[in-house]
Amino acid sequence: MHASVQPALTIGVLGTARIVRNALLRPARIIPSVEVTVVGSRDGARGSEFARRNGIGRSVVSYRAVVDDPTVDAIYIPLPNSQHAEWTIRAIRAGKHVLCEKPSAMTAVESRRVAETAHGSPVAVVQAFHYRYHPFFERQRQHLANGELGQVRSIRVSLCVPLPPGPDIRWDYELGGGAMMDLGCYAVHMLRSLTGEEPSVQSAAALTVRDHRVDRAMKADLRFPSGIAGRLTVSLRSARILTLSIRVVGDAGTLHILNPLMPHLFGRSRLRNGAGVRIDHAERRPSYSYQLEAFRDAALSGAPVRTGMDDALATMRVIDEVYATAGITPRTSMAEF
């Protein structure tokens, strides 16, 4: 008897964003039972060239054509933030599994609509917080869960990068730009993941670009029900070259995590407690690879995921509260769907 072969999960891509290569195409080449079969682009020439360069069999000149394609099982959405909720809902309604880049929506109101649509469907809907699927981050989370730091008192997350000058959708309010939307969603998610709790926002302050609705940097203090003090600092125009770190302080130890965002790029942690000092180096396998495996398993066999739509909604609620507390004009839905 021959062992049964698991059918491939066929994935269609909406758009030709830069992230597609690292987040989907490269891991799909090495992960069994995953095949990227079509890309949709509103620019036909760009879509055709993207497909040719990346070994994708077909390109079509609309996102709708990908979503409605009966040969496609799942949709990957790397579009601007303003289009995440709309196309996630369209894909769910078409019976497709969805892997959508973060954040899930422009606001918690939009995110709730996505979650409600997902609840009424048998498909897997996953927000692409790839770091959360890397075993390195899970080990750090377990340090806290296992009480290795004693009672945790504070957690500080700093994600600051020097975004190159020039046009970028991350500076566009209508497209859901801003440091809090881009990096802040990660910082909020990391704090929620490490504590397992939902915070309230105590204070927040932003630095903005010329369009004062768009933050280039944000600092916010959060409080968790157990008493943990959280702080996030995010910036797209960092004075330093790069800051990607988490520092956890407990009454019996400390934990410092370097590069929790992309742990496969020299991520490491240092745990100090009464038992001594432990250094942990992250596996070099990309976090996107672990994420795609988890998405495949959720789609093909119903395996649970760590970043579903209820989780996405909880993160979006905090983002909205940070913006409101900082006095930044809240994002609004830009589409009817």
C-alpha cells in the first residue's frame, strides 16, 4: 500500500508588494503541500512580470478574479492596510482560507466585522504576525508563563527603524499609514502575547509628519489586569540605526530579547534569575516558514492557529485606544463591503 499524499493548498496572491517574496514565495518553495498558482494585479504588465520572475503560473488583472477562481483554495493579502478588511471579507465569502498581513483592519470596528464574518465560515483566517510562530518567541513566552522571573513587574517593547526617505504608503493616512499601524501593531501583539492579558492605555504621545494625522513615532504606557506595567516605543524615523528589543523585569529575574520581530536574523535572549544566566539563540529558519506551515495545517486539517481574528480584534482595540489617547485622528473605513 502507498501512503496517501496530502493535496496541495493552492494560494492566490492579491498584489505584487515587496513582502510577497519573503513572506510567501520563498517558504512556499520548500514547504510541502503548498503551491502559489496565481497573482492578481491591477497593472497587467506588472503582474505578468512579477509572475514570470517568481515562477507563478498565472497572472490576472484584478483581485476579484483571484478571489473568484475555483482552482484557488486560499488568498494571501499583502495590500495596503486600508484594503485588508475588505478583501479578507470578500475572500471568506468566496469560501477561501485567508492569510492577511497585519494589521487586520483600519479600526476595531472593521476588525470586528472581519471576525464576525470569519466566525460564520469554516475557512481558516489568519493574521500574519509571523514572529508568533517562531519557536524562539514561544520559548520566551514560556519563561514568563513558568514563573522563571517571579512576579512580572514591567515589559518594555521597542521597535524603531530608520525608514528610507521617499514616497511610501506608510506615510499615507488614507492607506492606513503611521508608526502605530506598522510597528505598533507588533508591539501591542507582543505585549498581549507575553502577558496573556488585555491592557488598558494609561498614556500615549505621538510625533507626526507634516500630515498631523500620521504618526512617525509613538510611545504609550499600558496597564494589565495583573498589575504589569507595559510600555511600547515605536518609530519609523529612528535616530538610532535600529532598535528591536523587549525587556521584561520581574521580582526574581530579568529577560532581554533582541530582535523578537525577525528572530531568525540573529535573534537571541538573555535570562537572568536565581539559577544564573541563560543565553538562547534563535533558530535560523525564517519565521515566515513556520507561519506558512501553520496556515497550511489550519487550512487543510483544521489545526489551531495563534493569530486568528479574535486575537486580531483585541490588538486593534488597543491600537484605536492608543491613537485616541495620543490625540491622533482615528482611522476610518475607506471602503464599503
